[in-house]
Amino acid sequence: MEIRSTALKQALEHSLLTGDEAPLINVLRRHRRFRLSADELVVALADRHKHIEARFLHPKLLPLNLLLAPEQWIPDPDVFDGPALLALHPDLRDMNELLCSGLLNRILRGDVPLLPDVPAVAIDAYAAELRQPHRRICRFGGISALEHLAVQGRECFRQSEPLSHCLDLYNTEHPNRDERPAARCPRHSPWLLVLDASEQEAQRLAGHAGWPNVRTLASHDLAGLRELCARVHADTWLSICHSSDRLNRQALCLLARTLETEDLDICSSDEAIHWCSNEPTAIGNPQCRSAPTPWRLISRGDIAGLISLRAAALRNLRIPDNVSCLHELLVDLSLQLLARQARAGHCPHQLLVRDPQRNPTVLAAASPMERQLFNAEQLRRIGRITRERSRDLLSGEAVLEDQPTRPGCHRLVGQRSDARELSVIVLVNQGDGPALQDCLKSLQRQQLQPGEIRVVTDGTIPDLTEADEPIVLVRCPPAATTPERFNLARKGSGARVLLFLETPLQFETPNALGALMAPLDFKTTACVGPRVLQPDGSVHHQGFILTRGERRALRSAGDGISQHAVLERVTPLSVQEQVTGVSSACLCIQAEAFDQLNGFDAVYRDRYFDIDLCLRLAKQQRITVVTPECTAILPRIVDHDARLLSNALRQHQIDQGRLRSRHADLFRHGDPLTSPHLAPHSSRHTIVSKADPPGQAVGDEALSLWRRGFQPGRRPLLFMAQFDARGGMRPDLIDLIREYSRFCDVILIAATPALCDQTVLLRRLRRHCVGIVVRRNVGYDFGSWRTGLNIFRDAVETSEEVILTNDSFWGPVRPLRNLFQKLTQTDADAVGLTDDLMYEPHLQSAFISYRRPALDHPSFHAFWNELKVWESKADLIKQCEVALTAKLATEGLNLKAVYTDQSNGNVLHYDWKSLIIDQGFPFIKVSLLKGNPTQQNTDGWWDLVHSYNPQLVREIQQQLKKSDSVAVHG
């Protein structure tokens, strides 16, 4: 690496010639302005340092006086707490030896903590994950990350204030920590087994957590475990912990809740970490996991928390005579059980607090210090037992070796040499001819050459002919979808392994194909994907995880992480990991598994067919793995967070809806391979934060009330919620209310206080309404509906049908008679116009008819009685629009939409024209024409609406002109 920056070169030359460091200091302070790369800085500074690793030589990380003159550097006593540091590190005799002793480098690596009241952390990870306010402090104050950690970081951490993601974990409580379950106990009196404890310690642990029976075990003699398994009832549960563990007082009750709802042989749990042995309250870094799987046991020893086993399952196992640590015993027993198809589960509660120095394990999220917990003998024995117990799970030629950067973890190493068994299928996207050449060159550089390369195209590709062995051209119809093209290209290939690629992806290293195929040596592995990088080296994705109850269907693991130290902090991102799905951008699969499923499902067009394939494989007990041992790179930036617009959004939401519909159970219960306590939108191991509390309870907030004498119950009762920021009412709403009044008794709930003074308008409205309430705008539409339901409670109680609607429609575009006929013909407890699978299956709230079973249901009453003010739109959607009808559905009520069936996303935007023309939908969404946030094609709206309701068109045009909308005509 050479120095490209002219300013840096000149400053270095000036320093060498004159000894004057001022220009160099100036350049380093302005490294952002000069766009100095980390590699350039290393080249410039490496010769000055023999005690600090090159990766830390950056002004963002270290003070300038340390970077430029390490031999003269003296720690600033105003920055570094000398007494605390010396007390923590007794081998350090003097603060001036901090650098030359090598201790500073170990602190920077995160092998040891800087101070006793702050956990160990890699300084580059700390800097990369600093929250924005602290980044500004460092940048504008000229403070390095090390100085910030020693002063501001220390104080913020002690105050439990948001600081840096890698440290915030240690101030994070488990989401279920304070839960108090009803007292319960497994049917057969359970046992607590405590390793390496005295009788007194074991009795104390058992008594604290409620275990009726307790027994000590010695790591050097496990005969007592065999004896106990033989004499207790077969269905007795044995829970194993270490003498240094601290059990949750509710542990047995919480465990019993899981065991009584699932038929299991082994059950793990969540845990927290006691990160400073000298400080009893230093508890954090929750380890939130999921049920153990054979792959994860082999790759990262993923068995932690309080482990409970059924006695019957243990009786047929080979229990070792002795172990070096509890982790070795648990890996041994768990691998034996899962190799025999034992039923594994997980209790998603923090059942214990672990001291990892005394009871080491492989943590899911760990500082460098917490990744060095095992001694050499423990690692030797863990490696031996893992290889021995996994023999039946691996193919004969498989090679399992220790993971070199992750003690206690293992990896499969590729041993394949027969090129004929691999067929690479490359899909050339339109206009990607040059990218194809780069992709093919990266394949030709591979040590393991594929038997054939099948290039899928809808036309000729420049400079590519059939003569280019081993290339086979597969021509597809131009209208063919991505899964159809891949399926067509697969035909005719006799290879045992298929690798699907999409241009412009390229492989970075010459052993990529061997590394990609290595996990296939695990017998149940069917599908493998790589770590995919952006051109800047940041992770684009490293496998996908389903998200439950969110707008997005998937979470991309590792997305956006560019710092190696941050990746290393998260164990699942550092090892070959079992995941829910991988991308067709690079998807390696056993041919027999692909054919057994008849390939990709062509019902999808361009997205989600790859995830669907992985989910269908999982139903056949075949797993999907992503490996960081193989990296593929995108030569141009791809932003999968970029907003999809127009037809692209429409197709995306349709394909996502198909995925949600076909795998409804997974989206209802959550991804079994991830903890429900991990933040759904985080690409790293971030615990979900406690939701912001809602605001005040919603009251009536009524300012005026008018009610006509009418006999409720004869017709549906319709509550219309209205709001106008300008203090008026759209003229078309009066016409719409008039049309509603032909079929319903209409009650207007106007959250527009200025209407109180508009007597002429109110007089017109009274002709068509049986009630009008003007109120303050508190709680949005749901607040207005609650007000109406409360004030007109007597009418609601005598009505067979109550309709809640709002002013988000322009209409009627087509006569309402068709709508009310559909409502009459629909036999359901709650009927909406449209449904939505996004978040959770629910009815869209703009128009819902509730019948008596719903109106009388306790959940319906509880929702309105407990309605709160939600400030954010996302919370409002989740807690109100989605929550009400989703809750009614889970309670067994029958919900139906009359115009859609399992739609996904805002169908009222992307399918507006089809709804009106093909199904007689009587409305057009106001937000579609006024703003059109997703840039849907609205061409033809004027002619279409005019053909049914010319007066409505004129009113819409006038309103669009007043609002200066760009979507006036089409």
C-alpha cells in the first residue's frame, strides 16, 4: 500500500527533513478533509510503533501525541485514572510503562478492560459503534476514542446512558427479567445438579430458585449423574448449572411454563453475564438465543443458559467419567441427544447469570476478553468431543477443524476436488454484459474449477459464444421471471451441486468455491450462501432472518457493518452459521434437494423465491448455512434499504405477501432460529429495547354534541372520523356522508374544533347525520372512534352492525350499493374492505364493519377502554390498526375483506385501478393523488373517476390545486 495523499506525503517529508511535526499534526487532525484511508495512515505511522498493532494507528482511535511520538508519550493524568488502572492491573508498576509493557495494546484489543468499572472493549469497535452525539464530541472536540472511553465514556456507562452499541449491551437488561409467573412446578419433582459446588452452595442455589431436589456433581467424577438418571422417573427434569452461577428466583416457574407447553427432551435458556467478578452488580450483556441445533453445537458450541434434560433421554447416552468444564459436558450430552433426533426447545427467559471467567462458554456476543475464556486443556477436550460426537452427522470425507479466530468454535474445511460435481448457473441481468465478464474471470481464478458454467440470458451477450468452454448458453424468453430462468437453466445439468449466481457478483478469493461447498459435508445441509460485501468492504448481507410483526419480512444479518472488530464481536457473524435463508445472488445447493422441491417456485417474480426455497427445505429437515469463509463482492453499491417505488414496490409487496401467506405459521410464531428478544431491524446482536410508554389515555375530548332522535338497530351504525388541519371540511365528504346515509345511520366525529363555529356547514351535515360530535384532535382516528362508541354507547349496544370509517377516501367513485351488498352477503364477525399481511394479518382500518360477536367480545371492549395516545406513526399502526383486528383473529373471530384476500402492503395505492375497474371498489385513496408517496402510476385516474362520478372529479381537482399537488391530472 502506498500513500496517495499529496498532503500526507509532503508532511512526512517535511517531518523527516526538519523534525518539525506541525504540518503532519495538521494533516492528521484533518484526516477526513484529506480523505486519508486507514491503510495510508498505517504506512505513514507504522515505523514509529513497536508496541501497538497497526490497526489502531488512526487519529480517530489514539491521541496525536501518542501516534507521533510513542517513546515520549506519558498518559495524561486528567484523562487516565491512574490509581484505578494500577489497582486493576497490579503487574503494571508505573503509568509510564503502560505503552512499553504491552498492556495498552491489550486494552486496545479488548483483551483486558481499561478501567474496573467499564467492560473490556476493542477500541476500534467502540469508535465504530459510538452513538451520534458522542461522535460529534470526538470530532469537534479533537478527542480520540481512547480518551473518550477513559472520561466521557466511563461516566456515561456508569450512568447507564446510551453510549456505544458494544458497551450498551452491558447496561442492557433482559426484556423478561422482571416477569413474575404464576407459581408452578413440573409434574415429576425436578432436580437441580450443581457442578463443583459444596453441599451448602448447592442447597443455597436450589432454595433460592425453588428446586425441591438438589445434588452436587464433581467435574472429575460424574458417576453421580449416571446413578441419578437410573433411579428417578423417566419424565423427571434434571437442570445443570455451575457453582458460580446465580439463578433467577423465578427460574423453576419460568422453566416449567416452557416444559408444559412443549414436548421436549432438552431445553436451554437465556442468560446474562457477570462481567466484573469484583462488582456484584456488574451484570449485563444478555445472551438471547434459540433452541440448540446440531449445526450450531458443532460450529459454535451454542448451548448455554440453564440446560435441562429429561431423564429418559439421558439414560441411553454415554455420560463421560469426567470433564474439564461444564461447557464440555453440555456439548457432549447435547450432541449425542440431537444426533438421535431429540426434541430441543428454549426458554426465552434469563434463568441464570454466568461468571464466564469461572464457567466459560462461547458467548453469542462477546468482547475479545470474553472470547478467550477457555484454557488449552479445555479447548483440546472440547475439540475432541465435538469431532467424536459429530461423526454420524458428517459425510465420510468431511474435515472438521478448530476455528482459528474463535476458541471453542469449529469449521468444516472443503476437501472436494472433482470439478464435474459443480455446475455454476449465472443469471445475466439486463445491461450487465461487462459485469458478466468480470464474474467469469473470478470463476476462472478459482482453485476448484466448476464442471460447467451455464449463462442464462434473454439475448446474445457480446464476446461470449458456445465455444468458450466450459460455458453453456441458456436462452430464455424475455418475459421469463428470475425463478423461471434459473429453473430452465438447471435442466440438462448432471452436476451434484448447483451454484446460482446473479451478475454483477464476483468472488474475492481463489478458494471461494471450495469454502462455499464445505458446509455441504454436513449431511442435512442442503443450501449454502457466502458473506456478500459492498465495494467499500461493508457487509451487504450474511444470511437472512424472518422478522415477526414488522413491516419488513426479513432482517439481513451483518448489513452495513464495515469494521472487522464489530463483526468479530458477534459470534454468529464470525462462524459458519445456520440461518433461515440466503440470497439467490449466490446460492449453492445440492441438486437432489433442489429437484425434490421442483426448483424455485415460479409464482414469485423477482424476490423472495430464494427465501421460500430455504423455508421449504427446512420443512424437510434440511438446513441452510452461510459461511464467512467465502466472501463475494458486489462491484457497485447496492442499497436494499432504498425506497422501492411505483411498479417495483407493487411487485415487491405482492411477492412479500406470497411469502407471508405460504409460511404464515413462521410469521405468526417467529423465526425458530433467532431469539424474539433481538431487535428486528438490527444487523448485529442488539437486544430489543423496551417500547416507549404510550402517552395519556384517550378521553372523549368532546367540544360539542348534537344528536337526533332515532331508533338504533334498524340499520348499520356508521361512525365517520374526520380531521382537517385547515379547520374546515372537504366538500366531497358532505356528498359521501349523504350517500352513506342511504344505507346507514351516520354519526360524524370531527376532530376539527373550528367546526363548532361553522353553523351553516353543521346545518347541512345534520340533514344526513343522526349525530355529530366535534372534539379535540387527540388519538387520531382511533380517538375519534372511541369517542363515538362511548358517547353513543346505547346505540352501539342495540345495533347489529357498527361501521368505523374515516375521511381518507374520495368517493363514491362507483355506487355504494355494490359495497353494502357485499357486506350483507359476507358472513363474518368483522368485515373490512381490504386486508393486509404486513406486520400481522389484519384488516385495514379505513373501513371496517363489526358485527355483534366482535362488538360483544371482551378484547374489543378492552382495546377501546385502554386506548392510549401513540406519538409515532409506526407505534400507532402496530398498536391500533394492526392490533385490534389481529387480536380478534387470534381470539377465534372470523375476519374477512370483501375486495382482497391476503393482500400485502398498501393495495389501495398499488392496485387502485384494478380495484375500481374489476371489483367495483367505490373509493380512491386521498394520499394516492395528494402526494403519492410511493410514486404509483396514476395515469388515467381523471377519465376513470369521471366516467362514474363527474362531480367528484371536479371536487378532487379543486382540492389538488389548492394543495399544489403534482398529481392533478392523468
